[in-house]
Amino acid sequence: MSTAVPEWFSPGPPGGWTADMLDHLPPGAPRHVELIDGSLVARSPQTGFHMLTLGLLERSLRPPRELMVAREMTVTLGTRQRPEPDILLVNRSAFSTKITSFAPEDVHLVVEVVSAESGRRDRTTKPIAYATAGIKHFWRVEQEAGLPVVYTFELESAIKAYVPTGIHRKRLLTGIGFDVDIDLRLPA
């Protein structure tokens, strides 16, 4: 069974989509749409693993007062780049109830939970874009034997690239300007 692509979606506007257009998609557009290299990417339905992992990280991250956890909000990295990380740590002062996207300078950490359809984007495209924009910390979460494995990275600002800081199974113990200690066992 195939679903027809709506007329407005493809081929899109001349020159491609821009970050500001994401806030003005027509009614009936998918709830979660990212802008990657000027192309709209609709996110596929999440798996149970994805949902449980996001809930665990959202509940377990305990940032200092000046930061807050945000979930499934976009980051405007440029005119043609507006990805939607699964979890972000952002400056509390940048948040408002009307905001739809954060500026990269307000983002302290982005977390991507890899799924079958997002693997290439989550492992290569997005980390390069986040690093180029100067976002200090990046975590990629993969599934291994039904449990999350968290790959942690920190920005090496001289070369605008992420360097690995660890691979975490069962327990995520790291520092990102504050101590993080998370039991990675998912609730049953």
C-alpha cells in the first residue's frame, strides 16, 4: 500500500524549503518534520525502544538551573538546516511557550536516538551540522540487545568536529559541564 505525497510537499518551492517555512506548513502536514539540506524529512513512527529511551533520558537528566530539557524541538542551524533532535539541553532563558526552534548558541546538548530510517542522518549528517554550528555536546543512542548504548561526543572547537568521549552500556557516567549518572536499563 502506498500513500500519495501531498502536492505541497513535492517538489516543494523553487530553491528548496527554508527554516522559516517550517512554521507555516499547511494543515495536515506531519507533526514532526525536519529540514535537512533544504529538503523536508518527515519522521517515521517511533518504536517502543525509542519511546522508552526518550522517556528515560528526559526523566534522568538533571541539569543545573540555567539549563532545561526540551524534547522534539527543532534547532535552526541555517536557512536550509532545521533538524529536530530527540532530546536537547537548552538555556532556560531561551525558552518560551511560543518558541518553535532554538538557536544553536542556546543548545548545550543534542541527543539522537537512531532508528532504521534515520541511521545515516543520525550518524553522519546531523553530527556534522551540529558541530559546524558550535553545539558543545552530542550523544547518539543505538539499540544493542534491546538496551540503549550511548555514544558521547564533545566539540573540539578548533576544528569544529566532535571527538568521542565514551561508549556507555548499562550506565551513562559522564560530564557535560555538570555530572551525568544515568542507569540505562529500560523500564519493563
